[in-house]
Amino acid sequence: MDAPEGTVLHAYGVVRAGDAATLPERGIGGAPVGLLVVDGLAAVVSDLPGSSFGEAVWRAHAEDPEWLGVVAGEHNAVLEAVIDETDVLPLRLPGLYRHREALETELRANAGPLTAAFDAVRGHVEWGVKVFLVEELDEPAAPKPSSGRDYLSRKSSAAARKETARDRRAQLLFDVHEELALLAAADVVNAPQDPALSGRKEPMLLNAAYLVGRDERDGFLGEADRLGERLAPDGMRLEVTGPWPPYNFAGRAESSGAPGVPA
Amino acid sequence: MSVERRMVGEDVALVDLIDRLIGGGVVLTGDVVLSVADVDLVYLGLRLVLAPAHEVNESVRLSGRPAAGGR
């Protein structure tokens, strides 16, 4: 069965066919959301008009933050509606397929790795934790230096203080990550986000993700709060986002078939 | 308040979406319309569009514990 004329097939993620996933009614661009079942797996999909979301439109808007933000937000919203109760493997954007058979073939070819990925995330969701340096402490105002030598010695002791503060922050961050990782089935520390993309000037010191059991949400968030309080006196702020589909933990199921052929 | 929680669905930052939806997730290639290499270019392009190179001077990469699903 081909996708209707003039449409592309967009895949949001994969669920187990046996799970009674509650799908939202509408996805990207208000399109209906459905399931494409292949053996024990089911892709969450929408048929999208090619004129609004086809390949050419993607290419034209791929560097357009506004367009991409809307599409990514709607893609994520569909998965978000599913993860409260059902395990889901999120697919990387853009997930466009020419027709249903193409996606069916991929699902069949990757049934092994996808099933293994489900086993790895079973009953878990992802939480993001970031730490920002919101204020650089320990810079007391000093009277004017009385001599060049005085100036130099002050400068070097200020540098030493700064270094001590940095070492202390590094240790605190390490401890915070360790404690959160203890509550998680898996964890990953990513590169700090580019301030250009985040639009935030404060340096990002930690950008981590944790795979946490649905039942352990309160414990994890409580611990994050406690650790955030511990960071505050050193000028750091901890921020939590989630629950996310396990984007950072489901990405091992690479296609075993031929590499992708761009159109 | 030192801890901020932003629940997904409230006000998700574009950078968080991009990080996850383009940087993470399962890749099923095959007959996908845009290849993964194209997407990496998208990400790179987006960075260039949004701003000139910035540098995060102090960032801590934690390496004491092997990330379970690390790249």
C-alpha cells in the first residue's frame, strides 16, 4: 500500500505492537497519527503532504530554526503523549519515507537491534540535567594597588583563587553526576550545548542525560533538587528537563542494511 | 531557587529538541529521503545560521564513569 498521492510518510518512533499505545489524534501539521505494524513492532506514523513536509521543503527549511522548531516540537509531542505508559524508541529527524514498504522493510531488517533497544529502555524514560555557571564568585573588590609589585601579587592570588574555585566546581559536578547516575539504569554526558544555539550566555558546565524508571521519577527529581541546592552556593544552577523519550539511549539500533541513499 | 524544572511539553527550548531529535534517536536508513549525512549538515548549518562561533571556556567533561550508552 503506497502512501496517498503527493504525500510522504513520516515516522515518529517505534513501539511494540503488543503494547496498547495511546496515540494522540494529531501530529505534525495536524495530520492524523497511526500505526504501521510489522510483526511484533509498530512504527508511529503520519502521512504528510509533500508540499509542506517533503524532501524539498526539508532542504529549504533545514536551517530555519523557526520551521525546524515547529516540526521538531510536533514530532516530540507525539512521542511525549506515548511515553507516559508505553516504551517508545524515538526516531531521529528527519524520518521521511517514500512509501510504506520502505519503512516496513527497514523495520524487518532491524527487528533484532530494535528489540534489543526495547529491552534496554524497558520501563524507563530519559531526564536531562544541565548545570550552568550563573555567577563567578570570589572576586572581592580591593583598594587600588599601592605598587606594581602589589598589583602583580594581587593578580596572581586572584588567579589562584579562581583556579581553586574551578577545581571545586569540577569536583562538585563530578559528585552530582555520580549521584544521579546511581539512580539511573544508564547515563550519558554530552558536550555542552553551544551558547549560540541555546541563546544563553552562562557557560554550561554539565549536559547529561539519565535513563530513569517511570516508577523512580519522584526519587530522581527529589535528588536533583537536593543536588541543585548543593551547587547553588558555588554559583551554579541545575536545570532538569523531561521526561523525554529515550533519545540518548535508543540510538544503538543502526540499520544493518545498506547505507542510506539520498534521493 | 537553584533548581529549575522544565517539563517537556511546557516550553521546550529549541536547542534541547535539536540536540535530541537530530543528535539522538534511532536511525533507520534504507530508503529514507534525507540521509544521515545530510542531517549532520543541517545541524552544522543551523549552528552557523544562529550565530558566529562562540566558545564555552570552562566546561567539564566527566570521564570517571563509562557512559552506559555513550557515543
